[in-house]
Amino acid sequence: MESTIHKNRLFIASCIALTTTSMTFAIRAGMIEPLGKEFNLDNTQLAWITGMAFFGFPVATTLGGFFVDKVGMRLWMWMTFVAHALGLLLTIFATDFWTLFISTFLIGFANGSVEAVCNPLVASMYTHNKTAMLNKFHVWFPGGIVIGALVATALKNMEIGWQVQVATIFIPTILYAYLFWGQKFPETERVQSGVSYNEMITACVSPLFLFMMACMFLTANTELSTTQWIDKLLGQAGANALLILALVNGLMALGRFFGEGLIHKLSPQGVLLGSSVFAVLGLYLLQTTSGGMLYAAAVIFAVGVCFFWPTMLGFVNENIPKSGAMGLSLMGGMGMFGNWAYQTFFIGPKLDNLIKVEKMSELEAGRTVLSNINLLPMVLVVAFALLYFVIMKRK
């Protein structure tokens, strides 16, 4: 093992691991329709399958939050690689609902493990610039979705099946494993600073932390429930849904990479408030426009959701520093657990009910669901306005 900690190599490896995570989201978003046809699955069953990715994620982040300090980030990262590899292989060779169900859980667990390791890894390496570096790390979530969406679109146009699309995810998976190989990992920031385990747990049940956890449920669903179901929600609206997905996430990647100045100027809480306003407007336009105007609506939506996830993590790590790796993991876990619950118990069954019972067209049903999703950022406007004024008054 190397005796020196190579920050740049570890950061690049973390970014590629996150790219792997987001490619699974993008490629699965384009697989929902063909999986339904090939395995004769309805929207409720598809929601259970896609939901497993969101359920496996918080299982991994919650376990990681409690144990990553104890077992070490390096060992947890190798467990991540094994889960990714097994999940991808099981997906490619799936034969029925249950193999898809299990394989998607494994991939979700691996994706959550990436967050459980890499968020505290980045925070521990860049202690004086955490929010900005977490935003730069999280460039590669939308960045990977762009890559995955373009790969899926290109292979789909060549009439190449979804199995090959999934197999392309092995490329970044093997690459991040190679870059992490033999590297020394730092201790987590909590261990470095001498904060006790009990202090970390206490910080994670403070009123501010619990408030941010509730907001994480709303921010994550505003972003991911929309994008994960983009083909079902907007597939009949006169625009290419996967290209909209690529556009949204491409803009998010640019915003996160170049957004350091904006975050410092407006403060994290100011960015969150502004983001929620743009998210409301973007979702409204997505549900009321069609054709070429959907691309313009997607730009507004991208501005809204761009900074949500990393700024939520950065805010918690800066304002509740004793929450440490557990705080970051629990926040990410809440985001994905919320997505699992919302998609499994609301979006899938809601679409089935609107189409099968109320006899709506797929377009009408998709727009109705989008209008329901838009209630989430409306609540966030109020919540983040309150947060903004409380934090500014405190300072």
C-alpha cells in the first residue's frame, strides 16, 4: 500500500465512481419501457424494480454512516466494487421480475456505498473548501447521467439491446477500481478532529439536522423522481425524453463545476432558496408545454435542481460539523429512501390508476404526476425562506 495520500488520484477515482452510479440511473431510465414489454411488467412492478435502486442506496448509506469510521473507507470502497459488479452481471442475465429486483438492489447498495465513502473522503481531504469541492465532486452525478443518456440513445438508435447498454457501465466500474487500487485513504474528518462517536450521534438528532433531513426528502424527489421517470412522464410530449435528461444533467454538471463563486456570494442557504423557486417554475413549464418548448422548460428545471444535493450536504457539514460521516450518509440515505418510497408507492401506482382506471392518455397522466411532484418544491420555497432568515439572523 502507498504510504502517501494522493488527493488528486483519490478525488478523480471518487468522481469516476460517482459517474458509475449516475450512469446506472440514466441507462435504467431508458430501460423502463423495454423491460416492461420484455418481462410483461406493469407500471407498479416497474416501480418496485426501479425503487430497489433507491432502497438499496439508503441501506448502504445508513450502514456506512455507522460503520465506515470503524472499518475504514478503503475496505468499504472495495465492497462497493463487488456490489456494482454483481449487480450489473445479474441485470444483464436477468430472467424475470425477481432477478431484476435483486440486481437493482445490489446496484443501489453499491451506489449508496459510493456516497457513504466518497462524501466523507472529499470532506476530509478538503476541510477548508468543503461545499465547493462537494459540488465539484457531484458534477459527476449529472455528468454521468449525460454520458449514460447519450450512450443509451446512441445504442438504441443502432437497435442494440438494453443488455449491452448495461454492460457499458463496466467501463467506469473497472476504472475506479484501478485508481483506488493500492491507495492509502485518510481518516474521516470526525476521527481527525477528535469528535467522539456519541457527539456525532447527538449532532445527527439536533433540530437543525432533522429539519434538513426532511428537506432532503423533498429536494431529492424534486430532482430524481422527475428525471428517473422522464421517459414515462414526457415520452409522448413531442420531444426526445432522453435528450431532455441529457440536457438537464449537462447543465447541472456545468453549474456545479463553475458554481463556487455563486455559493460563496449567496451562501448555501441562499442558493437553496433560489433553487427551489426555479424548480417550481421549471416543473410547471414541463407539465404545460410540449414539443421544442420542453427543452427551454428543461433549462429552467436544471437551474432549479442543479445545486440541491451537494449544497444540502455542504450546508450540513459546515453548519453541523460534528455530524461527520454519519451526517453525510444519513442525508444521502434520506434522499434516496424518499425516492424509493415516493416512486414505489406514488408514481408507479398513480400512473397505473390514471391510465387504467381513469382512462387518461399517457401524456395526460404524465402531466398530472408532474403537477403532483411540483408540490414538493413549493413546500421547499417556504422551508428554505425560513432557513435563510434564521441562519442570517444567527450570523
